[in-house]
Amino acid sequence: MFMEIAIGAIGIGIVLMVGYLVIAQVRAALPVDGLSNATLDGMDSTQATVFAGFGLVAVGIIVLAAFGLINIFK
């Protein structure tokens, strides 16, 4: 059971990283002028959300690894 959860968490982490790369590419492609500030602000908040999601997945993976180690040494 532990292995399935860990593989799922790693898969979610990969999806979040790909999402971050896509958002970074879209942001780089947007023109920078006075009219697009609202769009760039939206991209900033989207990037922050993706960072937060990736951080949560990373913490989850660390907790799962710790749980697995505890079970191994029981």
C-alpha cells in the first residue's frame, strides 16, 4: 500500500512540475506593456499556487518516506 501511495505522489509531483514549466513558457511568451499588467499579475498568482502545490506534494512525499522508514524499523 505504501508503494502505491508513493508512486501516486511522485506522479502528482511530475504533473505539477510540467504545469509549472508550461506556465513559465506562457508567461515568457506574453508581451510586456502597460496593458498586460493584469495578465502578468494573474500569472504571478498562478505560479505561486503551483509552487504551493508542489511544496505540499514534496512535504507529503517526505512524510510518506518517514512513515515507510518507521514501518521498516518496527
